[in-house]
Amino acid sequence: MTNVNVYDQAHQLARALAESEENQRYLAARDRVMADEKALEMVNDYRQKQLELHARQLGGEDLTDEDRESLGKLREVLELRPEVREYLDAEVRLVRMITDVQGILSEAISLDLTDEEAGEV
């Protein structure tokens, strides 16, 4: 077995993620949205609506078709602004990459987050 410093490797991975094309696009898109007061307000309103709906779901409430439609229409309005659309798309790509990396790490160490012996998560 080789002696690998996991923390050094983690820092190397963190640098790779920070330097990735996905992160660079996200940061650039985020900066454009933050520089536009109206775009930032629109994104914040959208996020607030998402959080409200998510909190209701976590509270056991079923979302109505009207709830989903309302959020979808709000997203459509947001996407009419190119800088907001680019930001949201870049964010999705970055989160997807991070989720994929998390899955790779979990698989590498045989971490099963739904292991019945450890209890359901």
C-alpha cells in the first residue's frame, strides 16, 4: 500500500475544481449578474421562491401543479435575460460536476449513504 497524503490530494483536487472551465464560466457569469442590480434582484426572487417551495415539501406538503407552473414561468422570465440564463446554466454545470466528483469519491471508498446498517439517510 502506498503512503498517500489524502489532504494534499484533496487540495490538489480543490485547485483543479477552482481552475476548471465550469468554475471559471460560473464565476464570470456570477460577476455579470452581480453587476446588474435588476438581474440580481430577479435571481434572488427566484431563489426565494425555490426555497419556499422546497421548505413546503420538506414540511410534508405536496406541491400543486400551480406551484410548479409558477416557478417554471418565473424561470422562463429569468431566461429572457442572457446574463441570467448564462449564470443559471453555468451554476447547473458546476453543481453537476461537483456532484459527479462526490459520487466518484463515494464509490472509491465504497460509501453507501443508504446502507441499512448505518441507518437511512
